Amino acid sequence: MAGILYGRVAIVTGSGQGIGRAIAMKFAAEGAKVVTNNRKPGSTGKAMVSDDKYAKLSDDQKKWFEEKYAMENGDAQTTADAIKAAGGEASACFADIAKMDEAQKLVEFAVQTYGKLDIVCNVAGGFGVSDVENITEELWDKVLDVKPKGYFNVVKFAVPYMKKAGYGRILNCASPAFMGDVIKHAEYCASNGGVVGFTRGLSKELWAYGITANTFCPAARTRAAYEIETLRQVAEAEGESLTAPNTQVFSYESNTPPENVAPFIAYLASDRSSKVSGSVFITIGNMVGLYTDPTPTKMFFKQSPDPFTMDEVISEAETKLFGSDYVALADPNRPLI
């Protein structure tokens, strides 16, 4: 029986390991020809745990880190090889999507290799953890150059082929952090917020051409998860915290394998999802949720063309917007759902 993606050609960026690898494997298992991708041959190494942070780990912590590192090691070629060993079809293309010319090379490689391009699934990402006042320009650029900029770079060159075919699926990976996070990485929140806005814009622009665009926000047991766990241990040993005051992050072990995320992403990449576009999904383990569109739920206004007086603003805001049921996003006691 042919899979749900039989005959389709897909690019999956960031597919050397983790969620990207799981998605590439699933796409291939469902019949797609897959171009796997990451920046360069070999594992990309430690993303957040610097050498000086690593040196502060105990021997047991170092052993744990190295075990997880070995499990998550891989690149575009190892993923392509795994797909072929499982009976699928794949080709690796090393390219840094943060650079426009390399993103173009990636798209052209897919078209030259397989004759067309139906699906772009951007999973590549950059990470960092820092108090906002200590975020460097280098860290900010490192994270946002991959997403949303790198995602834009790939989509820019993929869309003309999709328009010509009258068909396309664009899937961009964000994170629940697009709404803010308890972890101190405001640059990562900004990065993912940019992905959501970019993808929603694409959905409206490209709908008439038979091209859909959606965002998925996964959480899984990946390199980012075990590096954050390691950084948490280092911070606690130094009497500091990785998170905002009075908050905590889920442990590495509480996360589920990245393979659990992949089936729903394959659905979004398929013909079955032709009416789904502009949506944002949360995908954690075997749970999939659809975020509601942001919409004003409370408001105040006046009929007069004159601007509000300060007294009117105070009165209206504190009764109509910020009543007893209002809870600040930053409040650690705010309900999760």
C-alpha cells in the first residue's frame, strides 16, 4: 500500500538528528523522496553547552551528557543512509540555510535530483540561554539567522517551483516559546515568534496557488532538551537559575521521543491537508493541539471622536480589561491551559 506521501519530493532542513531526522524518516516511510539537510558533515556538536560549562560538570554528569550526545549524533548523510537502509529514497545536501546562496543551492539540488519540489519542512534551529542583559549580538544573530531568516531563504527559492506546479506544502517548526517562556532565552522566543508570523503571512499570500503553510511547535527528547538539562545542573551548582524566578523547566526524562511528533507532520505534508493553512499546532508526545487565532477578547471604546482622557483610560482599562479575572502572562501562577 502506497504511503500518504507517495510520489512527493520533500526537503527537511535540520534533519541530521532529533525532530528533523524523525520527520525525514517518516516522510520517506510514507513514500516521499527526501532531501536531508544540515549545515555541514558531522554532528554540529554542542549547541549551548560551552567548554567552560562542560568543565564544571561532575564526572557522573559528564558521563550522562556524553551518553546523550552519542545518541543524538548524526548529520544529513547518516539520516539519508538510514532512510535508504529502510527501503526509502533520500539524498543528503549540506547547506547552511542562514546563507541565501546556500539555501538556493539546497532547493536546486532537490529539483535537479528528483525533478520537482512538493514539500518544504524547516526544522533547523539555533539555541542559546542567557539573561536578556547578557544576550550578545552574536547570540542574537546566531539564533535568528536560522529562523526565521533561514526559513525565509529556503521558502523564497522553493515557492516559484510550487507556484508553477500549483501545489505545495510549507511546514515551519517553531516552539511553544513563541508565546514567551520561563527559560531565559528571549532571543529564542523572538525567533519562534517570527516563524509564526512569517508562516501566517505565507498562508494568505500563497493560498490561491494551491500552497499551504503551517507552523508546528514540538517538544521532544532532543539535543536541545539534554543540553538545557545540563545547563540547569550547572546553574544550580553555581546558585543560579536557568529560568525566571519561581518557575521551573520540564526535565529531560519527561520529554518523549521525537518520533512521536512525526506522524502528524506527515499528515500536514499530504494531500489530505489541502484545507489546512495558516494554523499553529502544538505537538508533544502523542498530543496534538490547535492554537486558537489571537483575537481581542475584551475591549473598550468611546463614541466620541475625541481621544480618551487619562481618567477615562484608567477607569475603562481597570474595569474592562484588567478585572479580577486577569492574570499576567509573566505570573508564575498563571494556569498552563
